[in-house]
Amino acid sequence: MPHTDEPSLRAAADDWGHLVHHRPRAVARPSTEEEVVAVLADAERRGLPFAVRGQGHNTTGAAQCGGGLVVETGGLRAVHHLGADSVTVDAGIRWSDLLRATLPHGLAPPVLTDYLELSVGGTLSVGGIGGATHRHGLQTDNVLSLRVRTPGGEVRDCSAEQDAELFDAVRAGHGRHGLILRATLRLVPAPRRVRHVQHAYTDLAEFLADQRELVASGEYDHVEGMAVPGEDGTSWQYLLDTAVRAPEGEDYFEFLDAMAPQEARLRASGAWSHPHPWTNTFLPDSAADEVITETTIALSPDDVGAADGGLVLLYPFPTSVVATPGLRMPAEPVAFLFALLRTAPADDPAALARMLDGNRRLRERVLAAGGTPYLEP
């Protein structure tokens, strides 16, 4: 039964970005594949537009549907099969819950995003990058098979060996070629603990060079980088974030779920609900130093809302590890993720407009340098 109560409609007219608001006519919350298929078929028979929503972490309104139906997949969260090297799950399950099922067996997906409260189907629809990407590619590169509801209403199982064209189209396909209902994911042996170290830099060139060296060495299980406010609060310092499995150190799940305490703090302060004008790009290695340097020189911590959780992500990975056909990559052996994860003030339209304009200019600069956008359809 579709929900038409005010709280449901209001929530479905918002997302993580808090920038776009399209109010639907109703919200459906199916709990099985069969219910999803039936709900979508009924909407199509009635000529009712619809959008499918996982955890609503989009920033551009892609999971909203003005005047139509929003189909929430959070009720599809079953673990159907857990084997020695794979797991089959509903697309609506969150990565945190998937890990709670696999880690007791000493297993985990090879690549996880920094935030675990995203749905499996949601990240497989866009790519899914993380600190292990330099070794294992994207989350979409570690999918063994998918069950998909196509735009024509068929339910089809697909993989690299079966219906490969659909398999390639759906991964990082932003839902245009079908809705992911179920996924079988590769698992690898998981450590119980990791040695997690952060190295701080004030020299950007040295930071970028060391990142390249560590990624090329293959010695670390996790490599990420970020820019955060320096001690004076107005300049940047650069953190090289590394981890390797070790007999003693940080609990592996706690390491993977490092965003949880930050989320709690931001929710308590109210900043979690502020606008998030994010931009994510992939830069070719040859342009990385120049573009990142010139961007950060002109950027202050206030320009990304660092006091409210905004930050800059920048780290390299070899493009050869990315095998997802639908994801555009720079045409060089190494690319950098360069992302401005901004948080805007709650009631300052001028500040938000400046951030959006800065994102537009960065995107143009990245494209001119041979880079590609990430998380865009």
C-alpha cells in the first residue's frame, strides 16, 4: 500500500544534498523482489512516473520524483547465501549490515566506501570507490552476478558469462538500464585488526608524490588522502591515510566504520542536515599536481564548510584496476579522485551559490585537463 502521509512525502522530496526538492504523489516500501516488480508494473500500467531510492545519498534529486511514485528499497535487506568467497544479498541491504554478516566468518568485500550506511544497489549503480581501490578496483568491479528488473519489465539474472551486455550496462549505469534487485559479491579473507596510520603534510607536492609511491608499491591494503584545516584554521594540511592488516591494532570493523562517530557528532550539531553541494571528479595523473594545487590555493576551509564536516578527498589509483565499462576514466595509467565534499551553511543562499559556482568551475577545469566526472549519469 503506497504511503501518502506528510512525513513520507516530505522525506522523499529530499536527499543528502538538500538542494533539490520534488514532492512525490506517494511512496512505496516493498519488502521483497516480487513486491518491487509488482509496484513498478502497476505504476507503468497507470502511466505514473517513478524513481527508486536506496538510502537517498544522492545530491542532485535523482531518487526523487515530482508528482510520481518513489519506491524505497530499504526493506530489501536479506542475505540469501554466504559462501567461502561470495555473498548474495538484496540490493537494499546496507554495507554495514552486510559486513556484520560476513566478518564473523572472516570475510569481507574487497572494496568499501568510507561511509557504510549506503545500500549495495545504490553504490553498484554508480561505481563505489574506497581506500582499497588501488588494489581491487571499484565495488562494481567485484560483482559476480546481478538480478535486474529491466525497463521492459523483465527480471533477468546476468553476469560476465550470462547476459553480459546487461551486466555491463547496469553496473555504474545509474539505473538507466534496469533496477538492481539482488547482487552476488566477491569476498576475500578479512583481517581481524589493521595497523592504521595517518601522516600529516604541509607540502602538497610531497604529499602527492608519497601517495603515488605508496600506491605503486602495493604494500598497503588501504591508501587514501584528504585535505583538512591546518592548525591556523585557514590553511590546509594533507593527511595520508594508510592501513595494513596486522596481528595487533585497530578492530577492522571499527576502522571501516570510522564515519560513525563523525556522523553522530554532525547529527548532534545539526550540520548533518545542511546542504551538501558535492563534486567528485577523476583527474589524469599528468594534470593532478597543477589542478589540485591551483584549486586548493584558491580554496579556504570555509569554502568547503570544514567546521561542519566538509573536506577534500584526493588520492590516486591505477586505472587498469577499473574494469567497469560504463564508468568513464581518464586515459592515463594513473588517475586521482579529486572531490570537494562541501557542507554549506543552513541559511546562507549566497554561500551555497558560491560553492555551486566553484564546483562548476572545477568540473570545467577537470574536463579540459582530460578528466572525467564521477557520480554523474
